[in-house]
Amino acid sequence: MPIIDPRTGEALTAPLDQTAATPEASPAQPAAPGDNAATGEVRREDVILDADASNIQQILEASMQVPFLLGCWSPESEACQTLMPVLEKLALEYRGAFVLARLDVAANPEIAGQLGVGSVPDVKLVSQGGLVDGFQGALPEKELREWLGRYFQAPEDAPASPEELAAAALDAGDTATAREIYQTLVEQYPEHYAYQVSLARTLVTEGLSDDARGVLDNLPPEERDAAPARGVRASIEFGERALPPAEIDALGERDDSDAQFQRALRHLADGSYEAGLEGLLRLMKSDRAYSDDAARKTLLQVFDALGADHPLTVTYRRKLFAQLY
């Protein structure tokens, strides 16, 4: 049975076109009467439903009043098994700003074909009877929140994403918790290589440089040679060249070239790139010949690790040029 386009009243003969009006960034709705007043949660059945031949037409028609997130999935897809629980969590969290309609493409191949679904997961934002936007693949939660943020105002009490929790753990010095979070993200999103780089960076912070190298070595060549991974490798090298923190503290008030260089290396190994770059420039100014021009060579190594477009690279390359010429 063909799907009827609610905008034209005619049978849908091609996939939904991307001409629908973009929904305004509507805020999450307060709980309706009968909802759990203590927690402010909506009822699951009000914001999450299964789409099939019996209701797909009503879903498109209902999208004239409220946006629908059409999640096309298959129970046999690992990526779908990762993404769908996150979509369900967000549908509840956004409290009716949109409704999540889950379409099992294996059970509904005709509908999937009419909607232009190829590979899964395939998520479509439908409003006013037409396609507003969509994506394919299992986006990590942070990226999914950013995508939703283009169209909906996030709830004020939105919980922290796993990435935010990992960053907070690192700030608090809890590297073990951060490592566990990134290990979980790597398992859930094996092709999202930024998580593997973040895991390697956390391992370096824990002093597990060999383990960090192992993570980086398993990246595809194009990711292994990209600036984020090069930055972690540079941190490992700086850490191996720098004195341990206790020995840095033991330098006390020493301000000779060796002390300056070691402090700069320690900053770089700890990820405090700006402080390290400043220290290297200062050493170049006071003792350009130190250890066969080591300060300048290390500056260039940091630039390569950060990447040519990094703000610190741009700023300190200019300072280096001014100091040289």
C-alpha cells in the first residue's frame, strides 16, 4: 500500500524530499498531566513508538504538528544496537520536543524502500510532512546532541555526555575513570577514531606510554599520521625526554639552560603546550646554541604535532620567525 504525502495528498513515488520547513529550536516540553510529577519525566509511550504499515501514514500526517525522528534500524545491525538506545534516551530527555518512531527495515522492506532507506541505521527528521535533515551511521552521543541542537533547545537538566564525564574525570585527576569511559566508547564506536586517540592520551597521563603506543599503532594509516595522533606521540616522546615531576621540583630556583629546557619539556609532556612553547622561546633568546639548537628543533616538533592550522602553531611560528629575523 503506497504512502500518501500529507502535503500533496498524492502517493509517495519517491523518497521524502528535503523541502520541509525547518522546525524552530523548540524547548523540551514540561511534563503533561498524568506524567511522573516527581521526576518531570514523560511517559515512554508518548515519545517512542514503533512504525510499521499500520501507522506510517499517521506518523507523516502527525508530523504536520510535531516533529518526528524516524529511526530506521535492523535488529541484526551492531551499529543500530548501539544507536537506538541513545535515541530512546534522548527522546525521553527532550520530553516531547520530538517523537521517536522506530522502523524495523527488515520487517518493513516496502516502507523502507518508499522512504529511500539504504543502509542502516538511517535517521530522518520529519516535520511538516517532509524531510528536514538526516544522517546515517551510529553517531556518538555528543555528536548526536550537537545534531539535535540545530533544531531543538536542549533540556536545562540534560545530563553530561560520556565525553564530558571523561573530561571532568581527567580534570579531577581520576584517570582510571576517564580510561574506562574511553574504553567503553571505543568498544561502542570502533570507527570513531577520536575516541582511540583520547584513550591513548589518557594512558599517557597514567604513565602507560607503551599501552598508548599500542592504541595509536592500531589506527588506520591516515588517522595514525593525523595531527591528534601525532600530538599524543609527541607527548610520549617529550615525557621520555623530560625529567619526572619530582626532579623538576628539585630544580628549585635554578634558571640555567638545562633547567629551562627540562621545565619546557615537562610542560609539553603534560599537555601544557603554551607554557612549553613560551619556555622554549625564552631559552632560544638566552642560549640559542644550547644542545645543538635543541629549543628551535623542539619548537618545530611541537608545531608538527599540533598541526599547521592550530592556533598555537600559528601564534608561535610567528613569534619564532620574529625572534630569528
